[in-house]
Amino acid sequence: MHTPPLDRLLQLRVNAERLYADFLEIQAIGLADDGSLDRVALSPQDVAARQWFASRIEEAGLTVRDDDAGNMSGVLPSRAKRARTLLVGSHLDSVANGGHYDGVIGVLAALECLRALKEADADLPVNVEAIDFTDDEGTFMGMFGCRALAGALPPDALSDSGTADYGAFRAAMIRAGMQPSDYYKARRDPANLAGYVELHIEQGPRLERGDKQIGVVLGIVGRTNYEITFNGEAGHSGTTDMYRRRDALRGAAQFIMRMHELVRERFGDGIFNCGNIQVYPGNFNVIPSRATLAVEVRHVDTDLLNSMETAVISTARECAATFRLDVIPRLIVRFPAAAMHPSVISAIKDSCEDLCFSHTDLYSYSGHSPQFLSAVTPSGMIFIPSIGGISHHRDERTDWNDVVNGANVLLNTLVRLALVHEGRGSVARRSGDLRTDHSANRHSP
Amino acid sequence: MHTPPLDRLLQLRVNAERLYADFLEIQAIGLADDGSLDRVALSPQDVAARQWFASRIEEAGLTVRDDDAGNMSGVLPSRAKRARTLLVGSHLDSVANGGHYDGVIGVLAALECLRALKEADADLPVNVEAIDFTDDEGTFMGMFGCRALAGALPPDALSDSGTADYGAFRAAMIRAGMQPSDYYKARRDPANLAGYVELHIEQGPRLERGDKQIGVVLGIVGRTNYEITFNGEAGHSGTTDMYRRRDALRGAAQFIMRMHELVRERFGDGIFNCGNIQVYPGNFNVIPSRATLAVEVRHVDTDLLNSMETAVISTARECAATFRLDVIPRLIVRFPAAAMHPSVISAIKDSCEDLCFSHTDLYSYSGHSPQFLSAVTPSGMIFIPSIGGISHHRDERTDWNDVVNGANVLLNTLVRLALVHEGRGSVARRSGDLRTDHSANRHSP
């Protein structure tokens, strides 16, 4: 078998024009009247985007692969026997009225990297697979595709329960040609995986403000969601004794105020968001008997995230007691905080140095697939700047030069990981600085 | 013309059994499965209740009258020429899933008073009219019927505007046989009115706690409703800089907390209620860009009510400024604070003394028809105890003895007002205490 010299592969660059042509084409699939992108998971638009992706994969001479969780990939197979697979990707779905860069840039860049490697006849010791994960944005179940692949979903994840109805999700899967009960078959054996890398927009302002071209993600914030219901007693707003009221909304308002203060005081970089309140019965002249809050805490440190969760519950109980309310906290989801793997972090940094891009370490405060994949294979993420930090909005934008830079860092990183992975040892930077990164040989999470 | 001696009329009593029979019959019209009353304005149930009421009026040999606002009455006409009309009534409609005493007791008692007066051949110098007001509870437009009668609605009150859609109201009026554009014709010339009295359950616990049989209403609380919208900026809850967030719900929560505290500190008996919040876009992981609050303040003192309104606006602006939000206060309705007329207050008190019922002065913290009728004719209200203060609920209840007592106070009061009204001078209490109440001759509000 023939392997091109490392130096040649490290000098590979993506075809920026071809990448841009892809971007223009897929932008039209789900383009809303207001200029935003409406391509929620398993919608006709999302299905059309997947079909487009499959056509591009075939055009490139790559192998189309899909699985029982609806994840779709293009594979550049290795000629080596029993080669492991290096995954690279993101997601083509969007939030409702989202932006045109979130997720899609990662998938298009992954495909472009495979095309560049194939054209260079880079016979790598690993399969490289560009993957689109199903419902990353959580239209039905957040990060469904990557969780299924990582084996992080229980066997009954799609079953209805007293509080969840997945009928719409199952119906959407069937419409998209999937068999809902088979999603667990998408699980991959970690022994067959060589790693995972994702290119994504930052969705925040730090790179832009710090004037850096590339963000090297050290870890992904953990996220815990609760639905918290305060129960009081309805009553005529005019005639009920002021000192005997049990106003559910008063407890809820105090909880929101206190949690914001408490997180700033005690949890440094931790994040608290109350994204919704639903009040019952909801009339001008009736004391609210019920207020249900959508509550979220995030932290990059697992222990502190757990402490925040405890604080949410205890603060809710205190506020309820103050206004003689009952409170029912209901856990919706825990997405774990995840450290990126040192081997992937090193490969990304080396690539930045090699390509002379300014870079900085940062944590991701948004959730991403490596949150789950890092539990089964060495994972990492590359961030590129978001103009004004705007995301999930039609004004979401990244300078095209930054997209191309990110795609080249992704390609360079893939080469490093592919070669290092199979123990080929030191990988030279173009700058000439030689070193061996032994930590990069570790496979465990 | 023949007028029975005053003493005989003051000794008249309602027929408690007949009143109870009516109560049992109308209770069934709109009885919900859970035992509550579902008879919202202009619903088939409300229309059926009106038909039942018209039948009872005819059975009693009284004259059925209706007007272009859907108000329906039974009239006991005076034989005197150009007699003025003494109104007595309440409403047959309920809130959704309301109780069986609110409003309906006042209408049934009014009808029973007219029957008692007719049977006694009480040829009074005024017409006495038992009236059911349309949509008192505000299914479409609170106190619509009495406002139309008092001329308190503008000519375009039923026109749609940028913020209001009265299509459903107009359709319901047409289904009930009314012509929506004609409601203004229901206005009565104040010169033809002799007064208004209403019997109603207290909807609060004060009479029960004070162990009083009758509440003499001195005034009705004024009520001002605002819809207050805080506008911030949506953003990803994880990635948006904590110090640059413009979280609309944070401003709303602070506003609710502060208003409750401020009203207790500065406005004594004033009432503040925030009955609803609607949050947009309303996701766990999106910073709320908009929070719209349903806000209400009540006070029995007009000046203090105006100060409370000012405080609502200024506090909203302060909270908005704290979190860098915009705020839009939108006035929904101002129901004026209204003092009851001294002549009617005196007549009710004299009746209580006459009938040996314990009584107390109080203000009504719920809105009632005299709020608008007091602007055009001397008005007053009689309250009877609500068990546990419960109202707008299937458990709303008043001891039947209290209902009968209230109906007898109403009858006695009507006799006093009818006779005093035409300048017949002193009205003897049964106790023998004679006095002349000159203030009772005033007609102006």
C-alpha cells in the first residue's frame, strides 16, 4: 500500500470555492421568507438536505452510509484491514428560524476534507467518516443521533411516559423512512472508533473580541434542565385576604431573582436561565394558582454543576415556603460536562501553529456532539468566530475566510490524528518543530 | 290611586320557598360535570337562563323588557304618570367554572321582591324593574350591560382595533338575537331613573369572620388593568455573555416582587395582582426576549388608585432600566372607584335595624354594576356572607338563611327608596324610631 509522505498531507488544503458552492446550495434548502433557516429535524426541509448531502457524497466517489438513528455519512475507507474509523461532522438540522452557519459548516467542511484527502490519494490507516447527526438541535430529543451512536440512550428512550409523548417524533421518523424502535442499533463499538472532531461556529463573542482565528475547545459545558412548578391557590384578586394569598407567581418571581444573584455570587462562570413561565389560570383578576418554569443551569465543572442543581432545588423550596406554596421540581435532562481529549486538543493546536492561525483555549457553553462522543472515543472541537456572537438567528454569520481557515485546521487535524493514531509517531509541523505527542495514542475517554 | 300604608309594606317579606324553588331550577342551567356553574355570557346556557327568567317574569304577571345591550328585566309598573324607575338586579352569567351564588342570587331576589310587592298590591310611585345585566363577568367585555345602560361605553366600543378583536363578541350577540351595532340604544336617560340596588354575595371572608349578617357597601373598589411588555433580546442561554444579556423575564420578575412590596408599604388596602405572564420565545435554552404581564391594581380611593397606576408605570420603567430592557405599558381598562349614595346606604341600614339583622359597613373589592350606575343614579349594594370567602369556584356557598335575610333587606330597602324617593318624607322603622333622611332625595350621583 501507498501512503503519501506526511509533509505532503499536512500541506493539503480544502477547495474553498467548492466548499462555498456547497454552502450556497444548501442555504436554499429551508430558507425562510425572513431570511432565516427553517430546517428542523426530520422536516421535509431536513430530509431534502440529507438527500442533497447523499448526492454530494456519491458525486465525490465516497461511500454513503446511514444508520438506524438516521445519522447519514460519507465514508473514505482505508485500505488497511480492520481499520478503525475517525468520525468528523456536525448536523444539518437547525432550530426554528435559525441561522445558516450553525452545524451545517461542520458537515460541509467534513465532506470537503474527505474530498481533499481522496483527491490526494491519502491512503490513511483509518476510515474517515463525515457524519450528519440526527436532531442535534432537539426538535424532538436533543443530540439524538450522537447519543444513539454513543450508546447513551436507554432502550426505551422513545417510549411515552406520564410526562413525555414521543408520538410526533416516532411519526416524523417513520415519514423520514426510519423504524423508531431500531434506533439503538445505531450504537457503534468504541473499539472500532479512532476519534471524533467537529468544526463549529463559536455562537458567542469571545474569539471576535479576543481577535483570534481559532478556538481550541478544552471542554463542553454540562447542562441540567428542570421544569419547576409552584402550586398555590387561585382566588379572586380583589376579595381574597392579602395576607392569606398563596400566589404561585410571586414564589416564581422570587426564585428567578434569587437564582440569578446566587449564581453570580457562588458559581463564577456558571449559567442560569429561566426560559419560560406558564401561569394558570392566567387572568388579570385571578391569583395565579400555578406557575411552571423552564429552568436551566450550565457549568463546565461537573461538581459545580451538581452544586448548582442542588441550589436550584433548595432555592425553589425556600421561595415556595416564603409564600406558602408547594413546589414540584421535575428533571428534564442532564447533559454531562465533558473534557475534550488531550490528543485531539494537541492535534488542533499543532495544526493552528502549522497554519499560522492565532488561537485560544476556551470552553464551549453550548452543547455539542462531543459531549456524548467523548465518553466513547477521543474527541475535540474547533471553533471559528461568530460575528457579534449572534446565533440561532437569521443574522448569525461568520466571515468566509474564517470558515475556510477552520476547514483547513480540521483537515490538518484529521491528518495528524489519522497518522498518530496508528502509532506512526512524531508528526512534523511545517514550521519544522518536531515532537512526539505520546498522549495522542490514548484511546480511552 | 291606592297606596297601602307604609307600615304594611315595611312588614312585607319575600316568599323563601318560592325563591328556593327558583334557585334549584336555575342551578341546573349550565351545571358542569364537576358541580361548578358554566354559564358564560351569551353561551347557550346563558341564553337558556334568560329564557327561563323571561318565563318566570311572565308567570308572575310582570312585564318583560329587554334592550339593545341584551339586558333583560321584569317590570312592576307604577300607576303614577311619568313614574321614574327604580332598578334592582345583578347578573345571571358566570365565569367559566364558577359558583352558583355570584350574581344569580341578586337577580332571583329582585324578581322575588317584585312578586311580593305585586301580591301586596303595593302601588308604588316608581316603576320597579328587576334586571339581568349582560356579560357582567367579562367573558367578552366586563360589565357590558350596565355600562351600556349607563351610557358609559363609547360608540365604537365593539369595533376591532390593532389590539382588540371583538369578532367573537359580535358573533355571540348575533347568535343571541342581538344587533351588535345597536348596543348604545340601551342607554337610559338618568332623569327617568330613581336609583339602583343590588344584593350580592360578599365573595370574601369579612362578614363571616366578623359574624355579621349584612354588609352595607360604602363604595366599590376602582380597578385599573395594564398589559405590560418587557422587551429584551433573545440569545443562546449558554453562549451569550452574562453581562450583556437583556433578559426580559428578569425585569418582569423584579417588577412583580417590587410591586407587591411597594403596595404593602405605600398603599395600605390597595391590591396588586399579576395574573399572567407570557414569555417569548419560551425555550429552556433561549434568553427570553419578551415577557408580557397581565397587571391589575385596585383601590377604593380614586386618588390612591391613580397613584398606584403611576407607581406601576414608574416601577416597570425602573426594572426595565436595570436590565437594559424596553417596556411598553398598555392600558386595558379603568373601572372607576365609586362611592355608594348616602340615601341608599341609609335605607339599607334602616332596613337592617328594622329587621334586626347585624350589619357592618364595608368596601367592595370586587367590581359590580353600581360602579357604573352610581354615575347616573343613586346606587347601593347589600352583601351577604360567603362561606369561607370562597368565590368563582364550585365551592362558593352562602347559607340559605343569609340569602333570605338579604332578600328581605333588599325588599325593605326598595320600599324605603320607592316611598322616600317621591318625597313622602319620613319612613318609620318598625322599632318606632322616626326620622327624616333629606339626603335621600338627591338624585345626582
